[in-house]
Amino acid sequence: MGEILQYTWGAIVSFVLAFFVGITYMGLSRIVTARVQNRIGPPWYQNFFDVFKLFSKDTSIHHGIMHHMGPAFMMVTAVMSLLIIPIFNGGSFFTNLNFHGDLIFLIYIMVFGPLGMALGAGQTGNPNSAIGVTRGLSQIVGFEIPWVMALVALMIQYKTTSIVDLMNIQAETGKWLMFTSPFAFIAAVLAMLGMFRYAPFDIVGAPQELASGPMSENGGKYLFVMMSSGAVFAFAKLTLYVDIFMGGANNLIILVVKTFILYMIPVLYGIVSPRYRTEQSVRFFWGWPTLFGLLAILQAAFL
Amino acid sequence: MINDKNSQKIVDIIRNYARKHSLWILAYGTGCGAIELPPTMTSRYDAERLGVRGAATPRQADLLLITGYLTTKSLKRVIRVYEQMQDPKYVIGFGSCTINGGMYWDSYNTIKALDRYLPVDVYINGCMPRPEAVLSGFAKLQELIQDGKANGAKEYKENLKWYRDNQKKVITNWKMPEYNW
Amino acid sequence: MMMEEIKTTIIDRIKLHFSDAVEKEFSYNRLDFSVKKETVPSILFYLKEEMGFKHLSHISCVDWLEEGEFEMIFILWSPEEKIKVFIHTRVDRSNPVMDNIDMIWRQANTYEREMKEMYGIQFTGLEAPEEFLLEDWNGPPPMRRDFDTEAYAAKTYWERPGREDALDVRETVEKRTGEVLPEFAKKYKR
Amino acid sequence: MREKATTLYIGPQHPGITGNMMVRLKVEGDTIVKAATEVGYLHRSFEKLIEKRNWLQSFTLLCRFCVPEPDPVEESYARAVEMIEGREVPERAKYIRVLVLELARIGSYLLWYGGQSGSLGLYTVGQWSVGDRNYILDLFEALTGARVYHMYIWPGGVRRDFPKGFEKKVIDTMDYLEKRLDDYDDLMFDNAIFKKRTKGVGIIDKEKAVEWGVVGPPLRGCGIRSDIRIDDPYEIYDKLDFIVPVEEGGDIWTRALVRRQEIRQSIRIIRQVIDNIPGGEYYNKVPNPQKWALPKGDAYARTEAVRGEVGMYLSSDGSINPRRAHFKGAAYVHAITLLEHLLVGENLADVAAIMNSLGTCPPEIER
């Protein structure tokens, strides 16, 4: 009984944490962007206003049940991946629901959200959504390959499919995996650029062509769910990267610092990049990132 | 408990505070006033400080800027766009041509007073309104939202027939879906 | 002078091929021809293909209500000779029919769509959507001189009261507020 | 297997569209098979209204023809009036006019930087350049009293002389801009992704370009040296030393390159104007505009704007009102027949970029 209670508490606390940190990061990224663009930019808590406003907006559009479910799928994905990703090193409170094989589970669950979104966007009948979703799915095909290759390399090298095991290995040897298997790290970071959908890989929701793509029919509460799931998912992904490559974190401050540094990679890269077309971005991911993924697997298999 | 009058008041204050600080403009340059929007959004004036930001589709936007004169052809699209927006929504009339026709007073193709066709919350006068004027318009709208006085959308619903009659007087071929809020 | 020679050659060649062309010279690099409307497609084609007037600069139309005619002006530009040629033609106002020239220059199609909508000039064989600038317009072609835009606007649109007497702003200010105009401002009065 | 074509509307409410117009696309997958434009959302019947105004009153309407760069329209109109009447313009006014036109060109190009890079998702350059455009607008404000609509170039000269210390302000702004332009280059023209997105997209055929009515930077981007400032010189352009840049290729990239060099040439022209400007009168005063009638006649004045050739056909019947003022904007050709032609076969993602590279300006189409 106590165990279940602890798990529940852990889930709630980590969700709230992920929500706040994720939304704050979004606000901070807006400030960083603004400063690069010679502006002052909004306050860091701007996105809380936005999220709350979206939540309090009326929503009178209804395109069918899948349209309702689309954002929900995204939220489910975000929360589920958050729950199996351990947030801190060693501590049992935030270990959450990890199990052996959770890396493989993650690979599956992380594409579940966009797939659900695709169904939802398809039902809105808006051609912009439909085209945006097909672009999004093709882009996923692009960055999934280096990403999976990086994970497979880690699995081969350390003969485990558990995130906690990987964290323990790092804690025991004192060496971060980003140094012991650098190729996997490079491949994974390049894949991360696509995962976060900042420029140059933001063709999915490009306002200039698609009027924000899959989101174009989703306003008000739908957009609230999507924004907050995006924030939670961003935090989950960043934590995952910190866990498996950067030795995890022992307390909140280290976690925030590490994730923020990681988060700045796609943000800063996005500020100075135009966007790729879909086929160009897929070609990009199947080029150097995949090569690094292959190198990582070779390193894991033969070294 | 939550429907209690006083708690509703508190909820309203918080809600209005959030709404006020997060105005998403629909990216629809209906007229020449749209030329002063890029300067308003960029470094010297930087409207993003006030939480003003562009939104790509009517579903996501809160604020419709009618940036100048509206031709009858445009008016039809603007009405459609306005009705697709989700409550709460606000309209800012931009420039003197939305107020009384401005220099287009004898043109056969532009409407002369915007508030006959759409509920306008704030007018910004001038032709062109300078970015400072635009910012002060935003600030005025924020004030109205905080006080709960920016009720254009509500008026539109209540007086829909009056607005519709006016709209249909100008748009001869009315082939549009009905308002579905 | 160089330009004079070019102009004379152009006039000679045009006169040779098109007997109804009446030329009118302007200073520097402008040359005008008036032709019958039947000649327009052939003279344009000749100018473009044989004489290097590759660039169609403008097509305009003027309504001469008093004379009962539309005047159409085609302005061509020769990138090599740096000279522009105006082709004027007159179309009967009661039965305005012209030949379509959009096979010579594709962009003439746009001009013709506008002329058709704004003046009611029919172009034989023009393939284009019905509406160009206006939508659901059921009045007379609006650019004709006999269409009164002010009366139409007064009839169709509601006008906010308060600007009827504002023909001269200074006078209106004086009248409405009782403010006395300074002396220097009075000389600008109507 | 044949895919079914979807109809996709871009505009009038669309962030990617420049201004207020619509492009109706038939799309198979990501490829456009058919494009049709629809304009008229901004038709204010200017030309009808000008017939009801007198020769000077028209200026309130003229500057609203094309909002990003109103001065070439005023210049065309003023020059057409002068042609009909035979009015002399003082030498100093000619220099000031060139200065205003070139400042407007720079301002408009800075806005174009924003549009072109924004259409490809590179918002930073746009934010910088549109922010820096304010300095040009400051100059306009000092000179004409308005940021956007200047109504400054009048028949017979210009409306006001330079304010005190204006020359130095102009030179300072030019110095600043020259420094900033290098920053834009680093981010935009040295950017591999920008090159990838623009090279080989929206190619205009060089052989057909003149016939199709392509003018301005798009034509120069095809490798044809054509600029009204040198072909049909007006004001004092024949006395100035500047280069008309030309690039071979005809795609978005070469058009961008042409514009990038032209903005530097404009700065060069402005420096020359400030160095060589003569003193004297700036305005050959017109009579009372309420009674000012022009002789019977017509004129067509062309000016090189950033979008290409803009012209004003003016016809006078000897009265105090214009008989007809017909404006031709470059976008009138570029954004309708040329755009419809260029879009076929292109990727859906490039629509906004192509429209921006052609300098589409709907208000000047519809007037």
C-alpha cells in the first residue's frame, strides 16, 4: 500500500515539476531568442500567462472524437515517458516506474504521441493539418534512425536495456557516457534537434506555409493541452538525455543546469537557422547523424 | 462552492490578468496598417514585452487587428475569420479609415464605419498610427480587459441580428455558414 | 542625333506596313502612333517580333465620355533602342469590343481582365475568371465616368455623422469651438 | 499510381502571404500542379477617387498605392504632371528626390530581408533588419514629418528643404547600416540551409523573362542588365556613379544576391548625393491647387522601385482634375501571371519564399 502511495506521489510531483520547469524553459528560450534579436523579450513567466489564458478560453470547435483525443494522446505520451524516466540518481522517490527494457519501451512510446496527433489532425478536415502531420511523420522517420541507433549502441555496449542500469554504471565508473561512447552522444544530440522541432526542423508547423500545421484547428483548451504536454515532454526528453549521457543528477539544481544547457542546443541552433524542407531534413538525418549512429554501434560491438 | 459569487470574482480577476498579458494577434494584414506591425513587433518597440504575439490561425488568436480600410470583399473574409475565433476575442480598429472612412469616404468599395459590422473594443486613430500609438492601443485594451469591459464578443452575440443585417446590406451574395460558437 | 534617327526609322517602317498609323512625336524617347482598333494586334505583334519592342510596359484606358469613346493606350519599351512607343486606339463606347492580345504578351491577360471589369470592354476570346478585383458587383462598370462613386457610397454605406461640414478643417474648428484663427492661418483659407 | 490533387488555399488570412491576397493551389503530395491567384481584397478604387480630386489632393491617395515603398509612386506621378505641364524642377529638388527614393529603397529592402528570411523560418535576420529600418524611418520623419506616408515629392520639386544637420544624420545612418549589413550577410547569405532552400527554386527563364514582363531585381537575377535608372534615366541618375548588379541563374538565390548588392549601391548613391547636392531653390511653386489646371495631354513616367518598374500613366483633359491616373506596379505582372507560372512544379514549402523573392505587393495590384 505504502509503495503504491509513494509511486502515486512520485508521479504527481514529477509531473508538476516537469510542467513548471518545461514552461519556464519555454519562457526562457523566448527571452534568449529575443536577446539575440536585439529585443528585451517577454518576462520568463510569460508562458504561464499564455498557458493559463489558453486554459480559460472557451472552446467551441468539435470535429469529432479523434480530434478530441489527439492532444490527449500527446499528453499521455508525455506523462508516460516522464513516468518511466528516473529523475534523480539513486533516490527511490523519483525512480518511478522504470523496469528492465524501459529503453525499448521508450523508443515506442515516444512516437505514440505524434501518431495520435496525426489521427486527430486528420479528422479536423483542415488540409494544413493533414499536410503538417504527414510532414511530421516523415520527419520522425528521419530522426528516429540515429536516435534508435544511439540507444542500440548503448544497449550493446553496456548489455542492458534499463535506464537505471545505465545511470548506475555512470555512477560506479564516474565517467559520463557522453565521453565513453561519444558517437552515440553526437548521434543522439543531432536527433534531438529534430525531436524538439525548433528551426531548422520546424517545417511541421511552419506558419509561413501551413499556418502552424497540425495545430491549426486547435485553439483554446486543445492548445493548452498541447502546450503543456510539449513542456512536460521536453522536460522528460531532456531528463532522459541527462540520465543516459550526462550521469544523471543528484539534486534539482544540477538537473536544471544540465537540462538547460542541453535545451539551449536546439534553441540556439534554431535562432540562426532557416528551416529545411521535409525531404531535406530527412536527408540530413540520414546523413551525418546516421553515420555517427553506425560508428557508435561499431564502437559498441568491437571495442 | 466554486460557483459562489465572490470566488467567481477572484477567478475572474486572475483570468483577466492572464488574458491581459497574453494577447495573440491573428496574422491577417487586412489593410495598409499592417506595415507598422513589423516595427511594433521588432526591436525598437518590441510588443512581445506586453505578451503580444502573432498567432497563425483564427482558432488560436485572441485579437483581431483590422489594420485599415475594409473592402467588401475583405469584410466577408474578416467576418468569417472573426466568427472562427474562440471566446474571449477582441477587435482593434486601426487607423482613421476604420473609424469614419478616412480618405476613402467616397469610395464605392470600402466600408466607412467598422463598428457597424464588427464589435470594436479599441480604436487607434491616425493614418498610419505610429507604433507608439499601436502600443498604447494594446495598453488600453489591456486596461479594458482587466476591468472586464472588453465585451465586444458578448455584444456581438447579443446583437447578432443587427450586425447581420448591416453585414448583409453590404455583402450582396451572402453565402456563409452560420456562426457556430 | 542618334535618337532622332531611330525614331525616323521606326516611323518609316510602321508607316510602310500600317497605312492607318498616324504618328505624333514627343521629346526625347517617346513616340506615339494612333491606329484603328482592328490594327492593334498586328501592329503590336509587328513591334514586338520585328522591331524589338519586347517589353509591354503598360496598358491603359481612358474614358472620353463627351466623345463617346474609350481610348486605349499600349505602352511598349524596347530594351535595345531605349525608346518607348505609345499605341493609341479608340473604341466605341456604346459597343466596346476589342481583340484579345494575351497571346502576344501573357501579362496582357491581367490588364484585359481589369479593363473588362472596370470599363466593361469586351475582349473577344479572353479566357479568364469572371471576377478580378470586385466581388458580386451588380452596378455599372465602376471606372466609367458616368458612374458616381460618391452617390453610390452614400447609398450603400452607413456614414458616421460629423464630417459633413468638415470640408475646410480650419473653418470647422472656428465654427464648432469658437476658437479664433490666428492671422497667418487665414491666408490658407479657401 | 496517380495521387489525388488537393486544393489548398493560401490566404487571404495566412501568415505566409505577403499582404492580403490569395493563391489557390492544386497540390499533389508536396508538388504544386496548378496555381491561381485571386486579388481584390484591397481594391479601394484609388484611380476613381483621383479623378474626383485635384492635382495636388491626389497625393494623399498616391502614397497608399504601395505601402512599403510609397515614394516611387509619388515620384512617378509628380514627374508625369511635370511632363504634361512642362514644369521645371530645381536642381536641388532633383537631388533631394533621388535621396528620398534611395532611402525608400533601402527601407524597403530591409523589410524585404525580413520577408525573405521569415518566409524560410530565419526570423532573426528579419527582426534585426526591420528593427534597423526604424533608423531610415527616423530620417524620413526628420525630412518629411511622417514615418510611412511621406507625401514629400511634389510637382515642381519637394515640399520642404533639409532640416538642420540632416546631412550628417544621413551619413551616420549609412555608416551604421553598412556595418549591420555584414551581420545580415553572416546569418543569411553565408547560411548553408538558406542556400539549400533558395538555389534552383522558382527559376525564371532568361529567354522569356522580358516578354513575360519581369522587371527589377527578378530580371537582373536572370542575368539581364535592366534598370530604369540607367535605361531611361530620370532626375540626376545619369550623373551618378553606381553599378547595376546582375547575377546569372534566375532563382530565389540570385534575386536575393542582386538585392543584397543593390542596397550597398543605394548607400553609395546617397553618399554621392550628400556630397554633391547644390544649393538654391527646392520647390518651383505650383499655383493655387484649387484652380491649377494642366494642359491637355498625357504622359507616362516610370520609376525604378525595389519591386521593379512602377509607372504612372496620366491623362489630362485640361481641367483641374486628372482625367485618368493609371498606375502600373511591378507586382501587377509579377504576382499574377508570373507567379501562377512559376509556382507550377514547385514544392509547397517554397510558395512564401517565391512570393517574397518576387516582391509581391498586393495593394499596388489592386489600388
